[in-house]
Amino acid sequence: MTQQSASPGSRPQSTVGDQDRTSPWAAGGTVFAGVVLLVDGLLNILKGITAIASNSIYARIGSYVFRFNLTGWGWVLVALGAIAVITGLGLLTDALWARVLGVFMASLSLVANFLWLPYLPLWALISIGLDAWVIWALTAHRSPRSAVL
């Protein structure tokens, strides 16, 4: 093995290449995902508390009338909201576990919004787009700490 001496004007070549560069859109998208999950989690907690406070509600969707027991659904919303708040805070601190959990939660949200397409098409499409953005941003962004993984 021979060693090459570096001339004063030369730069050392990077062995990693351009693939570790993070798009500014992805880096900003990670912060955006953290804020979205944080706010959405807080709103889900408030919706869950409201659902726990009222016992039942009638919903008319199309020609069908459904009766929901909101107490159980309220506890689900409170639990998912708490997970979303913790995940959002983790994303804002650039934690790897939060990135994985954020992708999982955005994937669940994307599927749920796909199921709501017949009932709320515009809002479902907007939410699907936001979820797809969050999934892309969380999978495309590589922080300096995760470059060694």
C-alpha cells in the first residue's frame, strides 16, 4: 500500500459521495412532520376528551344511520394523541425512534384517509398528500448522527 501526499491545493476525496446529502426540503419536512404530529396529537387528545365526556352520537353517512359509543373511541383518540405528541417532540429533537414511529403513524393515517375518501373527498385527499409528504421527508432526511447507521 502506498500513501499519497496531499498537495496544498487539493481537497481530500469523499468516500461517501453525494448520496448522504440531505435535500433542504427533506430536512424542513422533518421539522414540519414534527410540528404536524405535535399539533395533531394535541387536537386528538382534546377530541378524545370531548368524546369521553359525551356518551353517544348519531351519525348519518349517506343513507345509513350509525350509532357510535364514543367513550371507547375517545380513549383510543387520547392514546393515539399522546403517542403523536411524544413522536412530534422526538422528531423535533431528531431522534431515530421518532422517525420510525412517525412513518408508521403517517402510514396509518394515509390508509385511514383513503377509507374516508367517499365521505370527505377533499379533506381526505389533502390529508393523503400531507401524509405522503411526511413519509417522504422522514425517510429521505439523514441527520449527521444517523449517517453512521
